[in-house]
Amino acid sequence: MLQKIGNKILKTIDTIPLINNQRELAYQAEVEKYIPNLPNLTKNDLDLVERIKQEGVVITSLADLEIASTPQFIQAAQDLIPKIPKSIGVHNHQFIIHASSQQIMEYPDIFLWGLEERLLNIAENFIGLPVAYHGVYFRRDIANQLEKGSRLWHIDKEARRIIKIIVYLHDIDEGHGPFQYISQSLTSEIAKARKYKSGYILDKTMREFTAISNYKSCLGVAGTVIFAATNSVFHRGKIPVIADRLSIFFDYTPSQKKYSFYGVSSLPYENLLLLAPNLTEFQKQCIFS
């Protein structure tokens, strides 16, 4: 709780223009110095990183990524889906049901997929500094009419740089609540016009600043993978109306605390310790940083 309060205070301070600019300059200086230490990537992965930097969001697939542990990951996800409740309760004004840490530990291949060193290397090349892996969020987004939280337009401010990997567990069209975003260039214009610092924006308010035609929906079949630099684009989860959306989110930020206001991992510390013996030193650094 104290860490959450402290991070909230630091995040608020970081929205002060002068402080924000100074920290961004410091961040860029460290990124420049760290370039010789960045892990090597294949040409395809380098191209992927450059596209994320330029576009903010890149859509690919599990098949195209060809990660060795993907079959185990898919099987674990399919086995867990029936165990995620389909209802929150009529008196609970919520719209997401997350898999519990206990359920994730029952199917560790889901958490471990996000620790694949190739994905960590991609994240580190994008962020430009040593990376922290904050874990996995296996979620069912309920098909209801609630417009709140992550269903509102926002930019993530929890770190200087953030990259999220989103995996769709079934086919997603406009009626299933796709991940939506606004291009980086237009995001900058809107943020400047609104003097946006942080927080959520209602859709009706966003329409005062840009046309619906500028909303980009990430549609795709089961196994679609989205790399999203959520610190640089306005984004939201569109409200699903046809059926619930089942997806998995993996979160990465710089490991240095001065550049990240994230709280603890998605898994309790004691669970991370249970997983640690089978991890490489690099992977351990990413979860314990």
C-alpha cells in the first residue's frame, strides 16, 4: 500500500512540465549511453522494434513470432479459460475478471511465455534500458455497457516507457471489444490541445478533438499479438457488445525505479521465488528488479 501511494505521488510530480522535461532529457542521455549494451536482435525483430517506435502499435501473430514455448502457452491458456468466471455479479459495477495469482501458478507457462528472452530483448531494445517484466494479466472483459477505467481513452503514465504485449484468445472483431488506439502524431496533437497530463477521457469528449475515423481498431483471429507502446498513444479497450473478450496482457517498463512508477509484480513475491530456480540470471533480473 505504501509503495502504491509513493508511486502515485511520484507519477503526479512527473506530470509537472519542467520536471517531466528534465527527466525525459536524463532518460534519453542514459539511453544513448546504453546503446552498446543492448541485446542483439534478428533483422525481423529489429524491424519490429522500429515499427513500434514509429507507429506506437504493431499487430502480428503467435504463428509469425514462432516462439518455441508458444504451444505450451496456448494449451495452458485454453485450459485456464473455463475456470475464469463468466459473471461478476449484478451488484458489482466492474467489467473485468482477472485470473487469480493462484490460477496463474497452476498454469505457469502463461507467465513464463512473457519471460521468453527473445521478448525481453525486444522490450529492452524498445525501452533502451534494462527492462522489468511486471507479469501477466489474464482477463475476461465482460460484454456490458460500463464505460469506465481502461474502456476510457488514456495514455499510460506509470513509466517513462511502457510496452505491452496483448494476445487475443479468440477471434476479435468490432463487436468483441478490440484494443483501440489513436496514432502517435495525432495523440500528441490531442494531448497538447487538451493540456492532457494523465487520467481518463470519455469517448464523447474525445470526439470533440478527433473524428471516429481516426480510431484504429486492432482486429484479428485467435493468436493475434499486439505490441503497444501505451505510454505514447491514446488507447482503450472498446466496450464488447457481442460477447466477452478474452485476452492476455504482458507488461514491461525500464527496471530503474526513477523511470517507473509501477507497483509490485502480478504475482506475489513468494510465487516468483518458486519460479526462479528454473530461470536464467537475465530472466531473474527482469522479475526481481
